[in-house]
Amino acid sequence: MELNKIFIKYKNPNQVIYFGDKKIYLFLITNNIPEFVDSFERDHKDEFFLEGITKKLAKVETGIILNPGYFVYNLLSFDKLPYKKKQRDDLVNWRVGKIFPENIENYIHDYTMLDKNSVLSILFRRNLRSSIEEKVFNAGINLISLGNSTVEIINSLRSVKEKELPDFIIERDGNILLMVFLRGGCPIYIRKMRTENNSVSGNEIKKTITFVEKNYGLKSSSFSLFSVGEDKKSIINELNELKLDNLVFKNSNIRFLPGIK
């Protein structure tokens, strides 16, 4: 997915800092082979605390990946999208401005076309982008990429044959839970929520599956779970009664890293 306003990507980095909901994870990546280096508890008083991490950083090109909690996702459908980019941008921005309750000027907005009539829109707070850039500069980090875990996961599934894809994916990070429903490999519904425990997560997943079946005509029979440092078994146990196939992909716990398949 080409999203250039929010994200930066010159090439795949040799080191990645992942800002999770509760922890920060550091990975070295050599020839697309990741090596876990260390994890750090989040200091939520300082949104992007890097001082404790810099001692562990290698002097290599570095990427930052952010968890879904930082972003606002919208899937938008149109009767017809203009061919010219300027007109298309104006129409998408107008639609997002109509449905988004906050001042859109406080956000960086970008979108990617999913097909000729639909787009995935993503919003990211401008002050957060500025904070990241300031922290990175002060820490002397050679930042070459800034990304989003959900986009990286979806991109990593592009090489999977359509018939081998799940009906929906679950991204779990701390108290953040994200579900993306797919039809023909294309996202048709996204829901992000914050839950306190796996039992609540399981109930919300079941409600969402029912909602999508009723409103989008997609009867789910399979899912895939992507997470880092989380207890996957608890959520899977909550879903067992639905008799959904759990499709497990290689590197499912680190698919948010760029270039990982």
C-alpha cells in the first residue's frame, strides 16, 4: 500500500523500533532475517521515550513501526472516483471531513485505493509525527522508514494466494485489538477497539463477526492472529466455539516488520 504523506520508506531498514501498546521492541534485521534484541516498558508520560533504547541501538539505518492505536482507519466507498488525482484527493478529503468528529487539520491524512470505487483512509496526528521527528533527531538515529503495523501485515499477505487467505485478520497488541475483514484479499471492514482482557476481546470479536455477516454478507470461516509478546492461546480459545479455522502464517508474531514474509 503506497501511503506517502504519513509514512516514510526509502528502503527496508536494518533495525526496527516497534512502539507497541505496552512495550517497545527492538529488532535487528539482516538479509530479511530478524533478530530480537530487547524490549522496554512504555513510559506513557513521554509518548516516544527513546533514551533508554539508544544504548542498545546499532549504528545502522533504522525504521520505526507504530501500533494501530495511533491511527484512525476508514474504509470509504464511492459511486465513482475521479481519474485525476487532485479531484480524487478533494473528494476523499471532503468525505473524511464529513464523518470525522475532530478538526482534520490536526491530522495528516492519506489514503490508498483498494479498487476503482473504494479507498482505505488513514489519519495520524500531526503533533505525534513532529514528536517522533524531534526525538529521532535528538537521539542521532538514522531514520529511513516510519510505518504502521497494520499496513505492513496486509502488505506481507500480498504474496499469499487468495484462496489461502483468512476471512479476517486480528492484530492484538496489549489492550489494542484490530480486526480487518477481507474479500478477495481486499479489506472491506475494519474495527479497532481497546479491551481490558481476553474474555472481553473474544466477545467483541464474536459481535463483530456477526455484524459483518449481517451487513456485508461475509460469512467468516477462517481467521489469522498477528501479535508480538501476547498470549495467543487465550483469544483462540475464546473463538473455538465458533469453529473457525485458525490459519497460521510463518512469522505471525513479527509480520509488522517491513520486508518480513
